[in-house]
Amino acid sequence: MNESAGGARELVRRATVEDAAELVRLRVQMFYDMGRDPGPEDAPWRGAAHDWFGERLADEKSFAAFVVEGPGGRGIVSCAAGICDRYAPGPTSPGGLVGHLFNVATDVEARRRGYARACVDALMEWFEADTEVRVINLNATDDGARMYRDMGFHEPRYPALQFRME
């Protein structure tokens, strides 16, 4: 059964502090999808992520996550999160506030129904209506890149680089 984009959007709600565990569970799925081993169920990062989401979900001005619950009380099957980061002001961000979209994930059995897109759409509406953010960054998997491009995202003029402290 495929949900229409509009039908999926009607299923989206803003996540609450009580949803922190489900956001971590879907984050684990996201890491698997990225080909990255998230480690065992008792990996220290999972507890830290649960606490982190709990704290951020209580801060409605600079963080939001949107979720879709599965039918029949299955719990959350899809999510997207966004945070506002403060940087030095510049021409594209006069207030210095930049958004970061992340933690976009959908349970395998709930895919291709428009849930992730609906969660991201809700998050983009939040950024536009409730924050000063005018630039939003994300890291996309190969599978997700098309959806983001269809939504208007593009590669930045200057590529992001990363250095890992070992």
C-alpha cells in the first residue's frame, strides 16, 4: 500500500521527549543503511544519544523532530530531525543561524510510502516558520540524495571536509 504525499503528511506529528528511544532506534537503522556498524545494543553511544534527544526535544526553539507512527500501535516507523546551530553571521545567514537536517530514517517494512519525505517536509516548514534559519545542511545517503535534490537541496559550492581525531 502506497501512501500519497498528502496522506503521509497527515500522519506526521512533532516528536516529544517520550519519543527519544524511538529516535535512537531509527538512528541505529540509519547507520545500518549507511553501511556503518552501530555496535551492540548496549553500546555507550546509544544511552548518550537517548539523553541527547531527550534534552533537545525539550528545547522547541532550536530543535525539532517529526515522526510517523505505524498502523496498529507499531510505534514510530519514520523520522527526521533538525537543529539550529549558531555561527558567525554572513551574507547567506545574517543572524548566524544555520539549520542541520539529520536522523532521517524509516523502518524497512514502512518504506516507499512517503513517510520520510513527509517528515522532512514538516521539518522544513518548522525551519521556515519558527526559526531564523535560511540555510539548511544535510548529509545524504545515495538512496536519499534524489529525494533531497527533488526538494531543492544541492551540493554546496565549497565541499565539506572532515578530520577525525584518532
